[in-house]
Amino acid sequence: MAFLWSKKKQESEGAETVTDTPEKPKTSLLGKMAQGLMRTRSSLGQKLGNLLAYYDKIDDEFFEELEAVLISADMGVVATEKIINTVRERCKNEKISDTARIHELLRGCISDIMRAEAPDEVYPLLILVVGVNGVGKTTAIGKMAYRYSLMGKKVLLAAGDTFRAAAAEQLEVWAERSGAQVVRHGEGADSAAVIFDALSAARARGVDVCICDTAGRLQNKKNLMDELAKVGRIIDRNWEGEKQTYIVLDATTGQNAISQVKMFNEATKLDGIVLTKLDGTAKGGVAVAIKEEFDLNVRYVGVGEGKEDLLVFDPEDYSANII
């Protein structure tokens, strides 16, 4: 009997916005992760529940259907095959035949795939943030600035996205919220020139963390990649501190996020992922696909609109709440 499921229709996401939201009761990090992954867990959990209701023992047919369920959650073919093979091997070695153990086994596999040591941050630190328009890039930068400000760090933001209307204004709003400084030029200015001035200002002002926004337009891929390469050369020549490059991905885009990683990795070496809008999608499994295919770690996840709703990624919390 074929296992059936229905895919939820993705809601289209508009441009980035900066909104003031009322104060909400404090929620633990684990609680926020659970809330953020609620839709993914609900979707995946329902499919797993239906599967386990039909099969009471683990066999080849069960694994075929389980594979289809994981792929439907956008975990990707490569990661899904690894998970299936690992679970199959454990079941064989430990003589597990009861499907009731599947949740435990899946969580362990996903946690192992997503596990990574957090980088030792050395200051001064430059974070170059890339990504296509509409993924929540400017908002993610603002929330990162807020996190570093809470740590007592002096933060400067570089408004390098000079092609999207109001991008610099949005960055200034977030800077005001976090007490960060901003370096910006006029709309349509050379992005590399903005970054150059920001690096000069960061050195002169003794900044701990300099976070650089970049353009994300895709109308002309070559121009975008050339611009990022130019920004990279400016940074290499004028920054002597630690540097990290993060790509911001919209979790609601599912498998399209993988093509974005490929594209930006061609222009600049990526060091990590900021996964936004995780609270608005049933496709949160795409993080597993990206980690397995690119060995690229998720650093932060966005689970809400508030300035505190950018969480440091925890693989145990993630795996516990996605299944």
C-alpha cells in the first residue's frame, strides 16, 4: 500500500519589513525552537504518525515509505539516504523491529548530521552577510547586532545593499534598537565603497564587530557575483581581523535554498547559514539537506519577528523538535 501525503502550499513571502511588535512573555530557547519548528513538526509528525499507524514492524517496505516522508520534508536525497542507511544499520545490529523506536532513531541521526563545534569568535570580527532579496537579510543583521550589543560588544553596520530601496533606512532602524553605528552612502552607490568606508570607520572607532550587508538582486547573476568578488577583495586588503561569511536563507523556499548556496559559494567562501522564517514553514528539514551536501553549518535560526527571536542553532534542540 503506498503511503500518501499532501504537500502544503507555500505562502509567498514579500519584501523585508521592520515592524515594532509588542513585548511578549519571555520564552526559553528550547521553547522558541519548539514554536519555530511547530509547522515542520506538525507536517512531518502527521506523516510519520500515519506511517507508524499502518506499519507495526520495520521492513524494507517500511523504509521505502519512510524515505518518501523525509524527502517530502525537504531533507534532500543525499541526507535522506544517509539517515535511512544509518537507521537500517542500527535496526539490524541492535535487532530493532518495533516501529515505536523510529522517532528516537531519527532524532539521533539528524542531531549527528547537524552537530558542529561553534567557532571561537576572535575580535575584532567582520561578518559579511549575503543572500537574495526578500530572505530577511537586513532583519537578520539587525538581530545579530542586538545579540552582540547584549554581549557588550561595540557594533558597526555597513549598509552595503545600495540597490534595494529603503535597505539602508531599515538598517538604521535596527541599529537604533541595538545601539549600533551605521556607515551608509546614497542609494545606488558602489557597494564596495561603502564596505571600504565601514572598515576604515571600524578601525578608527575601535569596533568589536562589523557586520556588512550586501546586495541580493538576481536579475543579473554575473554582476552580482562580480560585485561580491570586489567586496571580498576590499575586505582582504583592508581587514586584518577575523572574518566570517554567512548566507541568509529563507526556510520557506525549501529546495531552492540549495541552489542559492551553490550560487553564492561560487562568489565567496561561505562559513555558515542564518536560516530565517523557520516559524512560517513546513519545510524546516532543508537545513539537513544543506548540511549534508555542503558541510555548511547553521549558525542562527530566525523564529519570529522580535529582536530576540534569532537563536543560536542547537542541533539537539532542532532534532528534538523537528520529529
